[in-house]
Amino acid sequence: MEVHLAIYDLSNGMARALSAQFLGPNHTLDMIPHTALLCFGKEYFFGGGIQAVDPHMFRSMRGIQPCQIERLGVTQISMAEFEAWCRNVGRLKFNAASYDLLHRNCNNFSHEAALEALKLPKGVPDWILHVPQRFLSSPMGQMIRPMLENMQITQTAPVQGGSTFSVMDPSSFSPPHATTVNPWADKEANNPAVAFGAASISSTSPPNPLSTESVLNKFSKPMISNDSQSTALCFKKLSQRLISDNPNLDEGTLAQLQQILKGHSCSLTPDLIAIMVKAIWRLLEEDTKAANTSFALLLLRLIVLKFPSECQECMEWLFQIMANEEDAWKTPMVRSLAWCVASNYLAVNNRIPKGTAATVDAAIGDWRHDTVQVRQAASTYLYNYALLKNQQTTNDEVADDSVVSMLCSAMENLTEERDGTTRLRQLVICGRLVFPKGSDVNEVEKELMQDLGFVGILLEIVDIDVSSSSPSSDATECHQLALELIYKFQN
């Protein structure tokens, strides 16, 4: 019996463009390959279990055709012997619970079945087997490896008219709380219920969450920190130091600035404002670990809201400190306040200031900080940054590096984050980058998110929040926003 290998491109020709923009030109993939063995008049493949189906029926239901059919050789193994092998490994190794995107996928099955079961001289070509390694060899691939490794196939229903060889022991497998999406799978499958390397998603459209008030539309303006209740205490703690270091400052000038920051009408010349900013800047430079640092940052976060142009040089220095310094501002209180200052400065700018992008990686890194206040403040900074990015109207076909980093990191952290406020802000960042405003859609970012299984992550978020015994208001909004984004991505 002759055996052939059917090679499909699950990306429908889009792999080269998408991988170039996401992984970089040195890691471009020609296709997202799926393989199946053609023998005994059937097509054998692994996806939610080992399955066999008439080749024409499979292709008709999936709406795809092989890119290539390669002859592997002649087998002396009978169909009964081969299907007995399929039943055996379907119970132990290649069952729905064991599907692994990187290490035990459809191509691994085809390779083992050809060499071990059918005793053929060759199996799946190396270039197909090495696709996951090529993906992981890229810097971005390494970044999202933990997330991809958690993307398991849960579909177990056989293709209509076919048969499945996977027999699962119910006691050995507990289905995950939420279905995840396989980014290797065909993005526009005609029948999503087919067990073919794709997630099990109900063909019934979900209820439209947009029939109620949109959560995403609530987040259209920058977030700011403008509480001025601590202003008097800050001036009390800092006034002696500021005046002694700057002969142009006196009690009267500081009192006027205090009134301005509290929202009262007072006037100070731009020169005096600049002197005041430089005085605070000097204090921060000299005392990055001192108690006065917190008070100085509390004042600076209000000053940048009122006088952003006078703060430009100071803020460029602050961005550099946040991105590069090893020891400065590492205490949770000081670091969270520094993010508040940076966030406020972005909120009053209509363009991305110089040096801002360098702090994006630092803010993303702080999503892993032990202290929740730091994670929340870093999220606010990245949210304001995302709004500024949306104001830049470009026709680029390649996603911006900082945007890709934010999206991938948010996706990696969303299901692990237990603070409802931080998770909500991370989810809003994703929503705003893909759906900037109104009915606008950033198609480049949307395709990236779909290919990475964002809908599956949203389903996990819905499950996390619903199962919470006493969800906070932010956790509840996060649950509602996840439902809203699922609808937006699927419609």
C-alpha cells in the first residue's frame, strides 16, 4: 500500500507576512504546516485525538486543499495493524489531553506514524518538524513561550463521517476551565467544531454584550493622578530644603505654587515655575533613596499636569532613570509614584515625548512586581502610552515593536494577575490598541492577537472572574470587557 503525506498551510498563505511582522525578517515562516497521512483510502491526522476521514470530505468541510502531496513509500502493514497502533497510542500518547502546540502536534504524529507504525523509510520533512524551534529562536517567540505552551487543544468530537482512535480515561484528564485557541490553526475554518488542531468554539454566536453600555468606551481619555490633599504636607517637608538650595525661591513663591496645585487662581511667571522644577529635579538627583524623594514625586506629578513644557528636561531625565538605573527608585512607594509622574506627563501631551519608549520595557517588567501598587501604576503608564500611540496615524503594515511587546506581555500576564484593577488596565490596553476609538479597528494588531489565541485568553478571564467569590468592581468590569472583546473579535 502506497502512503502519501498531505501538507496543508493553515494560514492560507498569510504566514510569511504575519511572521515577518511579528517575529522579524530573520525568522520568517513560509507556512503554518499541518500534515496528514494518506493511506487505505483515508486521511489520518492528529488534532483533538487521532482521526481518520475520507480525504475529500475533510477538505470540503475545512475549505482547504493540500499545498503539496509527497510520496513517503510503500508499507507492508495492513490497515487493521495500523489502526490498532492508532488506538493504542491514541489512549496513551496522542489523545486530546496530550496535544501540545510545540512538542506533540499533528506533524509529530504524522512523523511517528510513518516511521514506527507503517515502517516507512522516511517521515515528515525536517523543515516542517522544525517550525516550532524556528518560532522559539526569535526574541519575541521566547517572550511568549510560556503562554503558547499553555495553549492546549480541547476539541474531541470526530470529523463528521470519520472516526477517532483516542479513548480517554475520564479520571486522568480534567478539562480546563476555558477553551483555548490554537494559533497554528486555520483562522477561518468553515466548521469550528471539527477536531483539527483548532479550539472547540460553539458555532452558536455569543450574546451581544454591546447591547449594554460598552466598558471599552469608558476608557477613551488618559488616566491621571491629581489628588492634591497631600500638597500641604509635601511643601512642609520640602520647603526648607528647596529655599536653602535656591535663592530665587521663598515662602511666598512656594505658597503661591501650593495654591495653584490645589486648583486656586494664582499667577507665577514661567521663569519661577522653571526654577521650582529644577529645584525638585536637583533634590531627586541627589536623594534618590531619601525620604524626601516620595514628597518630591508627589509634588512633581501635579506640576507636570499644570506646566508640562517647563518639565520637559526633568521628565526626559526621569524616563532615563526609570529605564536604566539599577538601584534608584526600587522601593515600591517611590517606584509607584514615579510611574504616576510619568503617566501624568503622557496624559497632557499630544505626542509621544522624547525618551518615552525606553520606559515601556521597564513598565512591562513591573507587571511582575511583587507590590500591587507598582503593577497598577505601571499599567496606567502603559495605558496612557497606548492612547498616545493611537493618535499617531500611520499606514504601517508592520506592528510597532513597543505595541507588540505590550500586547504579548499583557496576554502573558492577564490570566496570572490576581489584582482586578491591574488586570482590567492590561485588558483595556489590549482593547484600545486593537480598537482605538468608535468603530475603528487596527487590523494589524487584531490579526496578531487572533493568531496568538487572544479569544482563548479572554475566555479564561471570564472564567476567573465569574468564579470569584467576591469580585471587586474592577474585576467585574474586567469580566464584562472580556465578553465585549470576545464579541468584537468574533464579529
